[in-house]
Amino acid sequence: MHIEAQERDDVLLRRSAKGDEEAFTQLYRRNQAQIYRFALRMTGQPWAAEEIVQDVFMTLVREPKKYDPTRGPLGAFLYGVARNRVMKHLERQPREFSLELKDSEGETRMLEVVDDRTPAQWAELRERREQVRSAVLSLPPEFRETVVLCELEEMSYEEAARALECPVGTVRSRLHRGRALLLAKLEMLRESPRRANAGR
Amino acid sequence: MNCEEFANLALEAIVYGVGPNFDAASEHLRTCPHCASLYESWQGLNGGLRELGQATAGASAPSRVEMRLRQEFRTIHKTDKNRERAILAAWLLAAATFVLVAGAMFFWRQQHGLDTAKGTVAPNSTVPTVANGPELGGTMIAESDGEQFALIPGAIPALQDETSVVRVQMQRGSLGALGLTVNEEHANDLVQVDLLVGADGQPQGYRLPESNN
């Protein structure tokens, strides 16, 4: 069965609920990346993000009627389900996170960007990125998700508010507080090596 | 603008280069080294966040997730289809059973109704009269007036159009043979009785005309 690229998510979902696998695949491909990125940035663990994506779309397969098109776009609904899964995952996790991304086989996985930086610049960039990643992951979940959606996913306040099911003002204040916390965390992370070096 | 206002209101505006506080914040930034340092930190954070965002911008779930989901989708919907088929089959079976039972009942009732019709004469049926009375004593030809006949014990009812009604005079005591209770004091009285006589000449039913009462 041919599916138009611009076909609406709710139409695809209706067809998927009737057993149209192609419609489901289209729906999955259209939405999986944003859910995966959100889960990855929230948990810092690719295997957890993978599990969360699977859980979210299984909800769509098993209980398609949970989504009400009158309440908003499917993307926001999927974010809502993903958020619940992420929160459950975080509740089970210890408070400390690894600074490095590990894939499902336990191998360290770094996302490389090809450019003409020197090795020293690369090392500095990697260190900075790791510091930011670590600082983001150490934020309390409600601030973290706001930072992830607004700063990393580059959503507008309105989109983030829809995804987080809260008022725009709450998003704005959480983001402000989240940034302040991030700054403090980054300062701490930068200070600790200096202190360690000074102590030697 | 003081440092607190700068940190709370204007920092975001100046970092993103937007908002009504931008000019005032820029002015404060030039004169306050503490806020300039804060501003640098914010810029550093923004840069770091942007880099982190870019580094993970292309991330997407591995293809095995899609494979697993599609497999699960097929399993679930295959089970659903099987369940639907089973439900349909059950309904068809129930419908077939119902039709069978209804058909059997219809034929049984038809058969039973036919037997009943044989045993009784319809109240308004026109029974043909006969010109010659039977050999049961004084005879008189009578027309059916719609009253039902009581079946004589042991008689086999014939088809309606093969019967005729004959009015006879008989002793009241003889009614005992038809299964009626007879007052012995009047056993010798003569009474008129309508007999339903079959084609074989055998009486099948009787009734007492109102003139006897």
C-alpha cells in the first residue's frame, strides 16, 4: 500500500492500528530520531535510549487509542510517553553518570565530527563537550528535560511546553534555573582539575 | 542596571542578542568585570550546549529497534487476525446451529400442526352434508354450525373434507360408551346427537346439540 509522505500522523496511526505495517513503519521512521535523541540526552546511555524508543513505539502498537488527536500532535504524545519512561529509568539509576557514552556492547562511543581541527583543539573540544554533557546529566530531571528540549533539541518554548505538558512560563523559569545550575556545575568541573594541579 | 538585574533579567537577552534589556545589559557589561566574567561563562555554556547538540543531532535509534518493533507488530496483528477469525467462525457455527434448530422446529411444528388438524374440525369449516343418513337409527341431516366435535375414544380422525355430520337419536345411556357420564335415572331417555362420520362410515366425533340441554 502506497503512503503519501505528507500523510498525517493520526491517519497513519489509524491505519497502523488496523494492522497496516507500512503505515506503522512510516510513523516510526518519522518520529524515532527525536525520541531517541531525547532519551539519549536525558539518560546519557545509548542502550537505555534504545529501550525507551522501543517502549514508546510498543505503546503505540499495543494501545493506539491512548493517543487523542484533539489533544495535540502525535510527536508531543510520544514525548510524553518517552518522558515517563525516562523518569522511570532515572529512578532506577544511581545518581552518578559516566562521562562517556557506552553502546550496548559496553564500548565507548564518541560521535565524531570531521573537520580540520588540530589534535590539541580536538582534545579541548572533547573535554568541553564531556564537561557539558556531564553537567547536563547531573541536572535534576525537570531542569534537564527543559534544557534538552530547548537547548539541544532547539524546540521553541511553546513546543517544549506542549511536550512537557506544562505552561510556557514554567518552561522559561526551568530553563533559566537549569542554565544557572549548568553554569555552577561547569565552574565546579573546571575548578576541580585546577585544584588538583595546585595541590601537587 | 545592577549586577543582580543583569544576572536575572538581561543575561539571557544579551547572550541571545534579543530582548528589551539588550542595550542596558551591554552598557553594564562594559563597566562590570564580574558580570563580564559571568557573561563569558554563559557564552561558554551556550557554545558547549551547541556543540553537544550538534554532536548528537544525527543520533537515531539503531535499525535493530525497527526490526524488533516490526516483528512485534506482525505478531500482535497476526494474533488479532487469528482471534477475529476464531470469533467469526464461532459466530458462523452459532448461526448455522440456530438455522438448523429453527428448521427442525419448523418442520416438526408443521408436522405436528398437520396431526392436530387431523384430530379436530375447525370451528368455521364447512362440512359437506350427506343426502343419505347412516345406519344409526332415526337419521336427520344436519349442517355444521361451527361447534367443535369431541373425538370418540379410539377413533382415527379422517381428513376434514372426507367427513359428514349426521344427527341421530339415541338413548342417553349409550352416551356412556362415548365417555360421557350418564344419569342412570334418565338412561332410557332419547337424545339427539350429531355424529361426525368418516368416509369409511365410522363415527369419529360427536356433539350434543343445544336442543338437548
